Amino acid sequence: MVGRALGVFAAGVPLQSGDYYLESFQDNITATASGTQATAFPITTMTSRITTVATAADSVALPASQPGMELMVINHGANAMQVYGNLQEGATIDDVATATGVSQMANSLVIYTCVTAGSWYSEGLSTGYTKQAGLQTLKYASIAGNATGTQGSGTAVTALLNFVSSAGSNYSITLPASAPGMSITVACTSATNTITVFPNAGGTTTETINALSANAGYAMSALTSTTFICGVAGQWYTSPRVAS
């Protein structure tokens, strides 16, 4: 037997076996084109589905936070969108600066939870789904290595899967500050040129890759890949040890 559908504000109505709650929702949302925190489309419901993200970083903004709030935001658009906290209260998401927001990948469902007013935390921000195939996806990016080949100017790595082009020898990219549990895969897509992967100068300030010296770069040959894994802050290891 199908249970009763109860609105979340049906106070005083005792639940019976098979009952379920109905939450507020909005469908067919268009993220604001080139939106900033101030102009981002305002999320006003518990569950929201954004169906149009015409350009990467088109944006939405969460409502004012309250302890105990939990929102589900679905990005069903073609591109990653930027998600901001509420402008008026200066809310952060995952402790990221208020005006920066976080990037939610295309074809993903993320839960945003608040336990302290002004602070949102996310679950599922770097994973998504494939339409119809029923498979999980990971946040990915295609980036170009920086010509200077240094740690400080290396193209920032911000995704879990990174496909890196290189227009010359030893073009560089730089990993984010390390944290235990991080796993970042890098593939050099150039057929002839190498790339150098540097740890971040921030974090512990003396981060290393394998047995290299602090802040030294890890060289990857053309058409090779490896995964950088961290179990202790400040130390990256590669798997396989030599990119292949």
C-alpha cells in the first residue's frame, strides 16, 4: 500500500508506516549567464534542478543559511556551474571565500548542509553521473601546461582527472595543497612534449612528490599518466611510481 505524502510543515501529524515527506522543489532553472554572487539565480527550494548552464561558470546562489538546513541541487546542464552562498550574510561553502563559490560539475547532484549559520558544507561536489549509463563520473578538466615551467606559474590543478596539453618541453602544472585522502590523476596528452608536475608552495610549504626534494617537480613523458595520492599532508606519491 502506498503511504501518505506529507508536506514538511504538516506539524503534529503522526507518521505511519510507508509515509513519506514532500519537500519544496523547483525545476527547469537557468543559471545566470556569467553570473557573480550578486547576480546568481537564487535557489529558494529544498530541491532544485538546473537544466540550462549555457556557459561554464554560469551561476546560482544558495538561500540564507540556517542550522539544520539541507538542500539538494542538481546540475543537469551542459557545463559546470558556480554555486555561491548567500551574498547578504557572506556565507561560505566548504570554507571557500564568499565571493568565490564552488564549481559543481555537469550532471551531478550535490547536497549542501548547514550546521552553523553562514557556513555550508557539500557532499558529492567532485562526482557526478552519466545519463542513462548508470555510471559515476569524476570532476575533470582539460588544461594547458604553463610555458615557464616553474612551480609558481604552473597551471593550477583543480579537478580529479586532468588532461594536460604541452606545447613545449617541461611545461608545468601545480597540484593543490595536499591533504590526506586526496587522489588526483594527471595525463600528459601531448604526443611529443613533456610536462612537469609541481607540489603546491602553500600547504606545508615543503611538500614533496615521492623521494624528490621539497617543492621539486615530477617529470612526465609524452602520452603518459599517473595518479598522485596523499596519505600524510605534505607528501605525494605517484601510482604507478613512474608515469606510463
